[in-house]
Amino acid sequence: MNASPVTDADMHAFLDGELSPQRGAEVRAWLAAHPEAARRLEAYRAQRSALHGLFDPVLDEPLPEPLVQAGMPPPATRRGWPWPQLAAGVLLASIGAAGGWFARDLQIETGALARAVPLPHQAAVAHVVFSPDVRRPVEISAEHEAQLVTWLSKRLGTAVHPPRLGSLGFELIGGRLLPGNSGPVAQFMYHDVSGQRLTLYVSTENLGRRDTAFRFAQEGPVNVFYWIDGQFGYALSAGIPKDQLARVATAVYEQLESR
């Protein structure tokens, strides 16, 4: 009996050790006969490692004390807990647990954010959240690029276009809309033949700087080049070496400047 076709879901299950011994052997043999798929599997393995490297430290972080206190009922009302306030406290505590990584850059004061999350950190987190997604890494694919550009430009209130990076080995997958500190931002996603993914994060928020110099940040295993140009903030994120990412960032900058 012929083995059933190997899908991306099979590859992820193989990577996670979730296949039966028989199916695992079939996938292993199929990968040996398909080098391009094997390279893609290694890209998935690297992305999984990046996710662990960026988010595993959160598991060891204690909840910020304000969130712990927010989740506790007042001592005088233990018999008749104020359920609306308690529910709000539990929600805050849940957000704190899920978003512990952000707690380093955020301070909660009477339920409001005291300061904004830095651009490179926003971009890196968005990268590791969406780049490993196999089924829906973007909201609108590159096949509908005109629709994507129109949609994102309308939401951001200004024209935004994905740079062309084919000469550097990266092709556009598509893009999505994301929340920023005080408004919407755009994320364009690219990949190369090995499956390595790269994202460009575009913000139109007032970032308070006028210089256009490149800056480099390393957020866990993710390298980020970012810069400000007028009302725009750009951040290019990937798990590739700094020098390779710098070449891509230079090409993105030159294309954006020429428009």
C-alpha cells in the first residue's frame, strides 16, 4: 500500500515527535527524497527554536505586583465578592501571564499604559508570532497584492507598498494589519526557497524621532534593523545573520526612499 502524501501538518507533527513510528518512518524517507522539503523542515525547526528562545523566559517571570493585587478580592468582601471587579482583575492577571514579555517595557497605572512598547520589540514579537504559521501566516496573500495595498493604505491613512526583494532571494507572501501602540500598523511577510521568513513592520505612529539612521536590535533570537523616516517607522525582522539582514534592510530603505 502506498503511503499517503506528506503535508506541512505531517512535517510539523514529525518535528514535534507526534507521529506514529510507521508514519514517522514514511515522512523520514520522503524527506530524504525531497531535499527542498527537508530544508523547509529545518527552517521550521529554527523558527520553533526562535519562539522558545524569545518566550520561554516569560515562564520564569513573576506576575507584576499590581496585576497580582488586581486579581485579589478585597478582604472585607470575601463572602460576597464583587464579581465585575473580580472578573476584571482575573482578566488583567491573564493578560499579564500571556504577555509577560511585554511587562519589561510597560507599566500599568490605573489601567492605562504609561509608555509605549519600543518599535523593534513590537516588530520582533509580531515576527515570532506570525512567521511560523503554516496555514495562515498573512491575512491577504501576494496573489492579491493590489487588494492588500489598498486595504492597508486605507487603514493606516497613507500609502504603503511592499518592497521588491526578489533579487535578494525573498519573495512576498502577503501581509496583515496589526495593532500598534496607538493605532494600526502593517506587516509584510517574505520567504526564501529554504522557507526562511522575514517580516517588514510599518508603523505610522508618532515615534518622536526625526533621524533616518539604521539601528540594530537583537530581541532574543530575532535580529531587527529599524529606522524612522518622517511619520513612518520601519522594522525588518528575521532569524538570519546580522550582515545578511543589513543588506536586505539597505535594499528596503533605498526602494522606499525612491518612492
